[in-house]
Amino acid sequence: MSKKVSTHGMSLNEKTIVQVKQCQLVAFILGISISASIFADHSIASKNQQDSDFNQILMRVEGHQNQIHALQTQQDIATAKLKHSQLWANPSLSVQKTGFKSDQDQELDVEISQPLDIFGQRRSRKNLAKVELSQVDLNQKLYKAETRLAVKYLWSQVLVLQEELKISKTQLTDSQANVDATRLRYRAGSISRLDLDRTLLAHIENQRRTQEMALSLTTVKRQLANLWGAAELDHDLSISRAQLWPTDTTAFVQQALNENLLTQSIQLKKAKQQAHLAYLKAQARPNPNVLLGIINSKQANLNNTESQIRLGVEIPLNIFDRQQYGMQIAQTKQDLLDQQQQYYQQQNRTQLDTLLVELKGLKWQYDLINEQQIPLSESVHQKTLLGFKVGKYSITDVHQASIQLQEQRLNKIQTLKQAWQKSLQAESLALGVDANALMSPDALMKINQNLWQSTNDLSPVVGE
């Protein structure tokens, strides 16, 4: 609620001063509001820029991978198996002849046998083929999820190495300042040549580390670009410092848990066992064969021929093999899948909660290092260097301040690396995929090899 200031009884100058102060207060509040709005818009723009870069890279990779057509091949095979499952069993033709001489009685027996499907074997095979078609759809989801995480791993590596290279260059600038100040003191005769050489050694090591980081960044950029068939990535990824941390992990986990692919896989295996069990039950029942034939008989030394039509039914006797053990095995597997699903969901939720707690703790450490320790260490280093230039501090003090600052910066990068690792592990657990297999430069090649192998291993007939 706004509070009005009474100006009754004031002089003209006093009223003017009050009005000026009120205007200043309003301007200050408007300034804060505008600044907050600009900051919020900048944060949203930065987040959109980050998502845009990653999504564009992911679209490039997916477009390049679609040239293989392995997923479409699996779809075509599963569709053909579904059509095959609806076919009727082939009939059988039997031809028998007795008596081949003119003085012998002769008989020609032509018979067609057609198995009937009374107890629903075709329907059971069709249901089993539908489950396998659903498995192909799940394989496509799994492939996309694994591809996304494999791309995100290399993408995050580029982000972290970009930041590490910036820090290394900053450290190199600080060490150059140490060398310049030490050289001035050496020329003034206040320190020894040994002190200058030690400072130069530290500076050379920073140069080496900067070159090492630049090489690592170039290598990871090339690995990322190779995912869509390019030779190299010739630009840095655009991202603000506020978005350098994996901020959307918790929201992604909550959404991905509802679509956990391993849970879907277990449920699909249960559906397959149920369909297989129904198929075994249909096989256990004796489906008859209809027999239709014609018999031509001719007696010896006679010209007349007699023809008779024969119609019969052949019923197999399922006395010994009633698929009883096959059904027992299928039921046992189904019970095991129930236990597996319950155990997995419990353990997966526990591990996810632990990872999210770790990620929250790492964020607290990162903010402490980034917002308090590093600025304070930078201030200490600058003051120590200034004091060293005027002879107030020794070269040991400068070295100690430089080492402390470098340790804080390295701790920041290490914390950032751990955060991205925990984030990718959490996303992998939420999706139901193996994180260890995806967090490597050649992960996408292994994913494709597994896809090709699974395509070649598809059985040609339902139930095999």
C-alpha cells in the first residue's frame, strides 16, 4: 500500500524538496522493475538460445542417422510377420495307387487334407505378432533416447571445455602479470634470479595447460561434428554463464519417469509372455484335419470303374505332449517379470533421489566457489601483487595467492564436470537406459551397431 506524505503547513521550498524526493523514489522503483524485466528477458533468451543450439545439433544428428534406415527395416519386418501370422495352414495332397498290371485289381486314391483352426491358433499368433510390432516401436523410442543422451554428453563436454579454456586463459593473464612484476623487482635488485625463474616456470606451465585445453576443446568439437558427418565444428556453442549449469534436470526427470523405457520394456515382455502362453494353450488343444478324397477302383479283366468320395476327420490325440511344460515356463517368466518390475521401480526411484540430492549439493558448492571464493581470491591476488610491486610482500606471498586462486578455479570446473555427469546419469535413469554406455565419444557408433545386430537377429517367423 502506498503511503502519502502530507505537505500541509510546509513552505514552498520544503514542498519542492518532498516532491523531488518522491519523484526520485518512483524513478528508483521503476529502474528496479525495468532492470528485473530486462534480466528476466535476458535469462529467458539465454535459455532459449541454449535449447536452440542443442536442438539444432540433435536434429542434424538424427537427420544423418536416418540415412541408415535400420528402424524402418525393423518396422517392415514386424509388419510382414504380422501378415504372416494371419495365414491359414497349407493343405496337403495325397495320391496313392495300387495295382499296376492289367490282370490286377487297381485302385487310385486322391485325398486333400486341410487343418482347421477351431481353438484360435491364428488369433494367438496374430496377438503375438502385434506385441513384436509394439517392441519395434519401443526400439525406436529407445534409439532416439540413447541418441539424445549421447549427443548431449558431447555437447556438455564442449560447454565445460569452453569454460575451462576461458579460465585457463584468465589464469595465463594473471601469471603474466606475476612475471612482469617479478621481472621489475629483479631488475631493481630486490629479489634473486631464482625467484624470477620460479615465476617463469609457473607461467610456462599455464601456457602448457592453455594449449592442452585448446587441443581438448578442438578434439571434442570434432567428435561432436562427426555425429552428423561433418569434419569439425568451427564455432563455439552460445551459452550464458547462468545456463552453464544443468538447471533443467529435475523437471526432465519428473517428466521422463512417466515414460520410463525400461518399465515399458518389462511391461511389453509381460504382454509377450501372456500372448505366448495363449498361443501354447491353443496349440495344446487338438485341432482336427478335414480329409476329402476320391477313390477310383477297377477290377481285373473288367472295363467298368467305380468311384467313391471319401470324407473324414483326423483328430490328433494330445495325450503326452500337451504343452504343459512350455506353459509352465511361460508362467514362471511372467511371475519373474512382475518381481523385476517392482524391484526396478523401487531401486530406480531411490537412485534418482540420491542423484538429485547430490546435484543440489554440488549447486550449492558451485555457487559458493563462483560467487564468493573466486572473487575473494582474485581480490587477494591483486592486492598481494600490488603489495609485491611496492616491496610490501614477498614473492612467496604472490605464489601462494596465485596457487590459491588457481585451485578455486579448478574446483569450479571440477564441480561443473561432476554436475553434468550426475545430470546425465539422472536423465538416463529416468529414461531407463544405460548411462555408462552413452557417456563416451563413440557411444553413437555402438548404438548403431546394436541396432544393426538386433535387426539382423529378428526371427523370420512369429514365435521362433
